[in-house]
Amino acid sequence: MLQFGIAEPVLRSEHQSMDGWIVMEETTVGAIGIRLLAGSALRALKGVGASERTLKVYECTGFGELCRRFEARGATEYSPELADVVVREVWADFERGALSSWKWTAVRRGAALLDAFDRTGSVDLPPLPPWSGLRLPPMPGQLADPGNLHALVWAAQQRLRELGVSAKTLQHYRYDGFDPIVRAHQEQGLTRYSAAVTAGLVDRSRALLEQKAMRPSVWRDVRKCAAVLDELSRTGGLQRRLLPHWGLRNPGEAFDAALGEFCVEVAQDGLHPAQIPFDLLDAVFLGGSTSWKLGPAAADLATHARQHHKWVHMGRVNSLRRMCHAATIRLRLR
């Protein structure tokens, strides 16, 4: 078996001498082969009473898949860093449906057991936590950092719960939206939230949707989660809102500045033309109650506004009756 101390691992083996004695040999090794480590871990599992079925699962799938993927990269020595890369690769295969959940679980547990055995010499492995870090509460230091990705995602899920989002919907958001956003940051080596990285993922997801390589429901979850994280990172708060249609142009700062100088008078019940400072306005908005808006007073306001060469807008023209009335008072339908 393999036993490891604080310094270098010690490979212990035993054989029978010609005179019948059992001879124990110890060899200090610097780096150990992945298959040698897996074989030693299997013997240790057998020594603590693991069933034949469990041993077979580790041999063929848990350890076996790790060994095969190591060797496909030309690596024969065990490395926890490469093992982590392989586990993430297997997870990606599982996510796209190339592997069963049973095989993914076996490989992940096999990697965790090899890591523990490599560090401690023990095969006593506690239950593994959920795979995604999103399922675990952030540490106090992460919560204290307003830009920490883990804390931001955790806070987003908490706010969504407070807004009444169901557990089922949150589950879809986690798997389809938040998890891919976290992985996109991890691929860049980032632990702090980046709006640019998230926007890049949204653009790539849109391209996959247009190629029919991504389901519309998954695309919507990616876009919603990206919008949630953007708003939370910018404002520290979250409000329930509808997303605009994809592809609409963002007018930008120039439009905002022009809009700030555009003055509109909102006409309410009882307003008379004499009360309106037409010289200071660009447009008149006909609001108020339905009866007033469709009555002669609002029509009179519209007439005076046109005489002063001002735009007139009527809100909620959403029926044939209202369209006819708007046409009667000479408002153009758009």
C-alpha cells in the first residue's frame, strides 16, 4: 500500500522470501504514477472491506476514466491539478449529455478519493459537497468584497427568492444561467464579477441559439441571470422587470442628454390651455382619466398644442374606439 507523511510518499510492498519469511520493503518516491496510485487505493479499499461491486466501479470507471484521460494527454504521473482539469472535462461531457449521471458521480468520487489518498494515505472519504460552489454559502471574506463573484451569485439567488421566484425556476436559473456564468469567469481565472465576461457568454449563447445548438429556454435563463447580476453589481439592488427584446439598440448617452432637455407637459383632468406654458414645451401628453382623455377638454388641448406647433401624444390608444377618436382630433397613428 501507499503511505504518505509530511515529506515524500513512501511506497510499501511485501513479498515472500525463499525461506518463507514475509519481507517488507519501503521505497521513497518523488512522483507517483496515476495507475500505481489507483492500484494502491484499490488495495486499500479492499482492505477496509469495500464490496466487489464498489471495487469494480472504481477500477473501471472512477479511477479507470481518470487514468485513460491522463494518458490521452501523455501524462503518466499523478497530479491533483490535472485531475481537477479532467473532472471539469467529465462534467462538461455530462452537461452536454455524453455521459450518464452515474458515470459522472463515479469519476468525481474517484478523483476525490485519489486526492485524499495521495495526501493522507486514507481511503476514508466523507460525503462530497454539491459540485457547484453556488450551492455553498460564501465565506465572510467573500461577503465583505462587493465584487466577489461567489457572493454576488449567492446574493442574487437570495434576492430572487425574496421577489417570489419559485424553487423550480431558481433551479433552472442555477443550472442554465448562473453556473455557466461562473464557469466563464473561472476559465479566465477570475474570482471577481466581470460584466464583459458575462456579456461575452450571452453573445456566444445567442449564437448557439441561432445555430439551433441551444434550447430557447436555456438562452432565456442565461440572459436573465446575466441581467440580474449586472443590475445587482451596479446598484446593489434587484427589481422584478421584463427584459427588452434582444437586438434593440441602446440609445446611449447622447440620447439621454437630448431626452433630458425635451420637456413634456402631461395633461390631467381639469387642465386648461391657458395653464400650459407652450413656449417652454416640446410636446403635450394627453393623460388623465379615460372619460376626460376622450372628451372635449382634451381635444381642445390638442388643438391649442398644434396651433403652437407642438407634438401631441395620447396614451393607451389600444382600441378601435380610441383610434377613431385620435383620428377625429387629428392625431396621427403610429
